[in-house]
Amino acid sequence: QVRLMESGGGLVQAGGSLRLSCAASIRTFSRYIMGWFRQAPGKEREFVAAISWWSDSTTRYADTVKGRFTISRDNAKNTVYLQMNSLNSEDTAVYYCAADRGTAITSNPDTYDYWGQGTQVTVSS
């Protein structure tokens, strides 16, 4: 049974930083594209970042977080991270980790096969 568990969310002041972690109970974790999405109240779930499983660890970011957020993975620990810097109130949302068995990074949540329960990030201004 695949399970994804996010952690690291919380309350932070604008301009601050948080690091989210997602621990995956996937036997072949190193063969999954891993992504982060977020959903703010009253809004649709939106893509934040993703990282490939292939050797160059290709990454992709939403324009709204590019230059502020960094996604990384540690295959030895079956964990993916999202370092979030220069946070602002628009980053307030529930952040979800997702896993995709595909071979191309996409921002479409429908292509992801497994999801975590989410972790709340609240940025106070």
C-alpha cells in the first residue's frame, strides 16, 4: 500500500521560510516523479513543483514560486522536500505531496497516482 505523509507545515511570518517533507512508502520510490501541489480556501488545487526520477533530477516550478521554492529528493530516504523561502500571504494553503509513475513531468494533478493528506502552511502578513 502506497502512503505519502507530509510534514513541516505551520505558521510563519511573511518573508520567512519553511521546509516541507514528504515521506513515501513506495518500494520503487526512485522511479516516481514527485510533485507538490497546494490548495487555498475556495480555490482549485494548483501545481507548485515537481522533480523527475531520472538521473539529472529535472525540476519544474510554477511561475508563482520560481526563484523562491526549491524541490529536492533523497531516494535513500524515500523523501521529497520543498524548501520555501520569501513566503508571502498568497502562499497560504494546504500543501500536498503527490507521486506519478509516468515519464514526463506535468502540472496536471490528474496524472499523479498517489496523494498525501496535506500539511497546512499559513503565512501571516
